[in-house]
Amino acid sequence: MKYFITFCIAVTVALSISTSCDKPVEYDFSQDSVRGLWGTVELFNQFGEQAGSLSNIQIVAHVSDTMFNFNNNSTEVLDTIITTYTNDKGEWEMRRTQGYYTIEIQKEGFGKNQIFQYRYDTTRADTLPTIYLAMKPQGLVTIDSVSVTNNILDISRTISFVGSRDYALSVWYFFDTLASVSNERYAYVYMAGAKNSGGLPLNSMTIQKPLDKLYASGIHEGQQVYVRAYADNYKYVRYQIDSALWVYPNITEGSNVLNFTMPPLNEE
């Protein structure tokens, strides 16, 4: 099967730059199935339902690598930008450029997603996990109370849904020892999963979370721990932009902040 993909490539090698942009070219995917990067994109609306055209979703890869030049005993830096687009099935492909790929996937109206520093060596065919783009959801979350019993954290929360239709929202919980805890400042993050509205405006429930992961994150007994929650699309998305930083592109406004005292480990 043949697909048409428009691409624009900018290459920087050892500080010299060349750029080429061509008209749509024809790729015959059957010609070389043993090398290259392949992927698929799916789209979800504000209710977590698959929606939107899967064609012409932009895929931009920043490819970096270092190569040793034996002729002059020097190291050269490869810095390449590759841009391609999905076909009508949401499929995309890239070929024959070795290096570390940071791949941005974006479409107007949907939150961006990204694959961070994927290593590809051109000797094989790599199929990447399906990437999701989602719209910002409707709704908010409020934390009603937090308490600790036998090293189990109880968080009571209420999700406020917008509209009368039945749809689901996910909830992220961010923890830190500072009251300024947020999706950009936290020691530990926890995804509690999605909950359906059932067509009702409010949903209240209590989730229980063991404290072992909070201890492992470096939070100690006796410290005040603050928690803030954010609602997200049922098909939630987060992506990495460096070794320690994550972005949550579709979360709604953050909740109030409540706190609790971290108990001694394994306290009964």
C-alpha cells in the first residue's frame, strides 16, 4: 500500500546547516520493512471518546547523536529535525537516521504529546507505542478531607462534572512537603484512575493509598505533606521533556490543598 507524506528536513552537522523542503513524495512501505520507526496516533475528545480526523497529524522529531571522524580525529554532532504527517489511519513512519529521537506529536485543538530521547540505530524496524492526543476535559475536582490510619492514606474527593451526559474523568494527586504543591512542583504523583459521572453533576468517594511510595520518594515521618488534585481526560496524557520533568497538557484547574502528617513507617 502506498501513502503520500509531506516532509521538511533541517540538518545541522558540525555547525553547518542545510535545509530542504520538498513537495509530497511517495513512500512505498512494503519496500523496506526491516528498518525504520513506525507509530500510530489516536485522538480523544473532551469526553474521552475517539474523535477527529487521524490524517495530517504533525510528527516532529529532533534527532541528536555524536559521531567520531577518524579522518581528523574529531567528534561531530548530528542535529537533525524531521517532520512528517500521519495518514488517514493515524500511521506515520521515519527512516534511516540514527540517534536519540525526541518526537513531538501535535494537532490543533488537542493537547500535545511527546516521546523523549528514544534511541534508534537504523539496524531494525521499531514500532513505537500508540500515542494519544486528547482535548482538555470538562469538570473540576475538590479534596474534601485527608487522613491516615495504619499507614493507609484516605483521600475524600468530589468531582464536579459539566453537563448532563455520562462521561469519565481521571484524577491526578500531587504530593509535596510545601503548601505550594502543584503539577509543576511535587515530590510524588499518583493517578487514581477514571470515574464516570452517570449523568450526575457530582461524584464523591474516598480513595485509599498506601504510603510506601511516599516514603520512597524521600518524604520522612513527622513531615507535613500537602496534596493537590487535578482532573484530566479519561484518556489521560503526560509526557517527559527532560530526565526529571513531566508535563500534563490536559489537566483542569487545580483543587484546594490539604495536608496530613507523615506517620512512622509501619505504624500500627
